[in-house]
Amino acid sequence: MKENSEHYAGFGQERTFNAHSIGNDTVMARIRHKSLDCSPGCAVEATLQLIDGKWKGVILYHLLEGTLRFNAIRRRLPNITQRMLTAQLRELEQDGFVLRTVYPEVPSKVEYSLTARGRTLEPVIMALKKWGDENTGFRRDPESSADLDEPAADCPVSCVQAGG
């Protein structure tokens, strides 16, 4: 631990970015702007802050199809934990993109759907999907003789279930 302290003592600056921790050294979270009127690019930063995270874009993509219950979303995203899905849905709800409807029955029934604000992200999400189809390994070769109803062998389960 002393070695790490001496190593960083000479730099005289505060680390404010996410990085791998070195030894027992702590890493501070990246500082974000409080006011997003600093430059024309701040609108992009503001948008990305709202839909950032590994799963939010994918959740929004699946909700474009219509209302889904929690477990239906979870089945489409087999690599997400229940805790993470709950957290991401709560953040999307707080930001006004997702509507959570609880029905008073036993057991309780909870459905998630896009709000009007959430629907405004459809062109953004679909542009991301189109770019991904064209520029990543998930695209299908249109000249392939394979049946287009069958998913590619290397397509992840969430891709298969989304019909992508």
C-alpha cells in the first residue's frame, strides 16, 4: 500500500475517471456536468446520460414491441440479473421513458410499457440497431442461402428472441 501512495504522490492530481483499481487505491466516479448548457455537444451528453448503461437501450428496444411483464423482459435478456433489470427499469421510469403499471391482484401483476417520451426514442434505438446490423458481427449476410427465419448460429439469445 505504501508503494502505491508513493507512486501517486508525485502526480499531484486527482483521478476522476473510472479505471481499474490499483492495489488498495480507490477510484472516484467520473464527474458529470451539473448544467448541460456548456457546448453544443452537451445535448448529446445529456441524452447519453439518460439512456446510458449496458441494458437500457436493449430494454427500450424490446419495449418498442409493446407492453411486457418483468419476466418477459428478463427472458429476452438472459444475461441480466434480476437486481440489474429492476434498477434499470426504475431509472427508465424515473426519467419518464417507461410506465410501470401494477394491477391489484394476488399475485401482483406488473407491466412495463413505453411512455410517449419513451416512444420518441424509437428512431434513436432503431438507428443504433441499423448501425449494429451493418457494422458488427450480428448482421446476417443477405446473400446467404440460410433460412431468414432461423437465427444465426452466433446470435445471442436476446437477439434470437427479439427476432434480430
